[in-house]
Amino acid sequence: MPVLWLGSDGSLIVARSAPPSQARADLAFVTTALKRDRKLKVRVLGCTVHTEAGPVALQRSKAVVAHLNTHGVLRQQCRAEACPPAMIHGLQEHGMSAVRFTVVQSLLFAKRLAFESGTAAVPSKAEPMLLKVIATMVAECL
């Protein structure tokens, strides 16, 4: 049965051997952080190398989400997704056999950002809303 552990780059690794104790501690840290902040949401991105079958990526991310759920993380805090190797100039990158986490934050506004029909131009009245988004991102990321 595969074992889950965090790699040195912060990615959660699905391996066939037992993880080192530090990797188990890292996974416990992720679980604790999600349990401590129930508003925190993550995308769990299953990754593959270019020679692996595509469905394996989603299977990896679903396995990690199931592990987190069995350890007390709420289902609505995690979303399993596949992340196949990127294409660069028509060539597929090598990729990695791992699972990565991406934090998702929802910003709720009183009004939605509406566009005029048939156009992609950002309306001038949207500037205050976009400035709020930027300020929130700076405050959370720095």
C-alpha cells in the first residue's frame, strides 16, 4: 500500500516505502494547520511524470484528500485535482511523482465585478475592488 509523505520541496510524495520521520512531521503540520483554521482551503494537486498514465495524478490527490479527511480535516477544505506535466514549446516536461498544495482564499465582495456585454475590458468602476484584492494579497503573502 502506498505511503504519503512530504518531499524536500514541500510536495506530498506518494511512495511505496515508509517516509522519514521528518516527512511524517511535515504532513502532521499540514493536517494541524488545516484543522486549526477551518476557513483555510487548499487545492491538492496530484502530479505525474511524463511516462505515467494521466489518471494517476487525480488518484494521488484523492488519496491525500482522503488521508486528510480521516485525520480530521473537513471535506470542504480540500479539493483534489490533477496536475499533468506542463508543455513547453510543444514538449512535455519530465514532471514529478508527487502531490502539491495550493492555498485558496475566497474574497467576498458586496458587489460582483461585472463586464459590459461582449467585452473583456476591465470597467473603470472596478478599480477600487481590484485595489482591495491587491491589498488583501499583499497583507496575506508578506
